[in-house]
Amino acid sequence: MLGARIVALAMFLAAFCFAGEPNLPEVKAPWMKGERLTFSLGWGILTAGSATLEVKPIADGKTEFLTFATGNKTINKIYPVYDTVYTRVRNKGLMTEVFRKRLHEGTFHNTSVIRFDRKGEKAWLSDTVFTDMKTRKTKRSADTVVAIQGEEHSIMSAFYLVRTLPLTVGDTSRFSAVSGKKRYELKVLVHGKETVKSVLGNVPCIKVEPVLDGDGIFNSKGRIFIWLTDDERRIPVLMECEIALGSIKAKLLEVK
């Protein structure tokens, strides 16, 4: 579905594993003090909608990551899209405590929740599809327990962790992620450096690509590329996802 691809693209699937959670360093990237990125979402020559990615520091050494994607007025009249993702993490290693995704795309309504039990080495996943959101009538629902090693990330915390990596051209980083009903293994390829024209001007960027071994959010049906600024901020100025009918692009509009 277009909406699901948009949210997936805006967030970027990846995950980074650290050795020994108690010794994880506190992430002190510039955006940890708060950040809001706004993107335009385009399909071919058409502007399909917009998306925001936001970082909100909270108490007790924790941070919230929030993502929202929607179609524009024309798209929403034909096929309404209102997708949100919420993640709460600990600042040390950006370890996810809870991940929540809500998709409203046309007549499709889905709520997914993942809660991480680090000590118990389990991730508790709940997924529900509704036939009617007003009455909360359920079409199907499933609860799953996935064995983890205690250090996995959700797709949101993974995206921000990747922004902290050295990203040396030619390197391949191997990761793990919990999404859907499984624990996935994936890798991130660092393709090279390019200058990208953006709202920030012509900026030097690093082009990366997540590649998933298996059938997860990002599968073999389309490649995904992300251009991050080549500085300590690692701002995603452009994201592109290949689909059967062309590609979806997320272009940075504003940074706060």
C-alpha cells in the first residue's frame, strides 16, 4: 500500500546492536535536544502528501520519536491516509521501550504495538486490523512473542541510531530488527558521497541503502535509498523508494 510505503520510507528500516546493554553510551547527537523535520512526499511528478519526523526529550533520561504521514487534500478525498508511529527510548543506546504504529489508509485500519523486555529477552508484539474504527470492530488480531538478545531496536530508534554511525564509503554494517512478527537480520550499504540540492542548499551527502534478508517491511520488490548530510547532524534530505509504478520520494522541506 502507498501509505505504508510512505511511512516505511520516512522512517527507514535499520537496527544497530551494541554489546552489553548496561555499558551503552548515552547518545548526544545534536538532534537529541529536539528536532522536527518536515518532508514533501512525491509519487512521480505528483505531490502525494507530507510527513514529519520529530524528536522530543522527556524526563528520566528518555526520548520520544514521533512520525506522521498523510496524503494531500486531493489524495485524501480519494484514499485517506493518516499514519502515525510513536517510540519511547532510553537515551543510553536508544534502547526502545515501546513502539506503536497506527495506519489508517482508505478502509484499512491497523494498530501494532511492540514492547521490549530486555531482561527477559523477549519482544511482545500485538497486531490488530479493524473493519470499523468507530465501533472498533476487529477483523483480525494476533499476539506474538519473539525471542531477542536484549539489544534489538525498533525501526524508529534504528533510524536515529544509523544517523550516529561513521558511514564510511564502501562499508557494510550488519544489523538486527524486530518488526511485524519476526526478528530480522539486515545490512546497510554505504554507496558513496553525492551533492544533493535541497532546502539547505547544495549539501554534501552520504548515500545509504538498507537491504533485508527476508520478507520484512523492506523486501525485494523495491530498493530504498537515503541521502544523509555529511556532517554530525546526518539530516536526511532525500529518501527514495522504488515501487512497481515508479518511485516515492521524500524531500526535506523544513528543519526545526
